[in-house]
Amino acid sequence: MDPRLMIGPQGPQLTGIRPTRSNSTAAGLPGTTSFGDLFQKAVAEPTQFRISAHAQKRLTERNISMNPALENSLNRAFAELETKGARDSLVLTREGAFVVNVPSRTLVTAMGIDEMRNGMVTNIDSVSMKYG
């Protein structure tokens, strides 16, 4: 028969080789954590946001320090804006005004108090005020 018409393994059959099953789990290995433990830890920790390169530059230029109180205010704003379905929002705080992208949890840009008074913000769908 023509070898091009053959169906199935065409090489020599290997004997004495059996597939093995692994019954080991990550939980049994030293220094590993189960998925459930990692998931619970992730849920328990407050979700952080990321700061874009542009926003980092603006924070530095405008002398706005990202202190724990400001981080907490922005985290609360992200959480509230997410529940409302916001996408691009302006968050007003005592430290300044911050444009954020809610779905990606990204701080897009930052303005100081002086820029807030004299500026205009476009392409936002919501505003969150966090003065406390």
C-alpha cells in the first residue's frame, strides 16, 4: 500500500512506555500558596489604581504629593464611580483635580488648585468630589 494513504502512526511503535498522571498539588509543595488563598487576599486588599506616565509628570510639575489620604480619596472615588458605570471622570479633592479612567483604574492627569480655577476639563462623563 502507498505510505501516503496510511492513516495512524507511521513510526515504529514504542513499547513499555505508559502515560503518567500527576497527583501532586501546589498546596503540597513548600513555599506555595493555593489559588483560594491568593484570591481571598486579593479580595480583602483595597484595589489600587495605576498612575500614567503623563499623570506622574503632572504630579511632579505641580508639586502634588500622593500621600495616603489622597490615595484613599482616589480609591474611594474609583469604587463609587465603578458602581455608577462611569468611564472618564473628574475627581475633585483638596489637593487638586484628577482626571481618571475608571474601567482601567488609571489616573490620567492631575491639576493643581490654581489650574482648577482657571481651567476647563472636557471628555468626562462624571464628577466626584472628595473633600473629606
